[in-house]
Amino acid sequence: MPSSKEYLNLVLDSCGGLSTRAMMGEYVLYYCGKVVGGIYDNRVLVKPTPSAVALMPGAAYELPYEGAKPMLRVGNFEDSTFLAKLFAAVAADLPEPKKRKNKQDFAV
């Protein structure tokens, strides 16, 4: 079941600094240009970085979709202070995104 726009808006309203990209009926969550998690079947899931595990020690690991790596389910996404802290911590744990090559770089 794809995630609803209403659910997406509820999550985005709860935490500033997030951006999203729609992907196959679901939404990938970006914070400071880094993929920190996503919204899958109306569930907020984040990458299980050391900081995320420390901030949510009892969080359940769930699969966003079949064949994916497990992610941590965020239970209380209405707490904007906690979400800001969580997404900032996850983003800090992740490496900088790789620069994409432009099409012109491949021109002969």
C-alpha cells in the first residue's frame, strides 16, 4: 500500500529541514542533502546508524519493502524537537554524498 500525501504532510509539518523525493508510491527522506530514511506504507523509517540506535534503543527494526535492509521505525513523529535531533544525528553519521558526474563529462 503506497503512503498517503496526508501522512507525508503530517511528517513534514512535524520536522523542518526535511526534503523528500517520491519513489514508487513511497517517499525518500533527505536531511542536509543526505538520505536519512523514508516513508513506507505510512511508516517513518530511518537508517540504523549508531546515533539513531542510541536515541531510540527500543525501536523496532522493520523492512521498508521486500529485499531491503532493515531500518528503525520512528514511533513518535509528532515530537518535532526529537525528530530534528534524530534526523540531524543520522545525517551526521552518514558520509557526504558522492558528486554526480554531469553528462557533459562523458562527451567525446
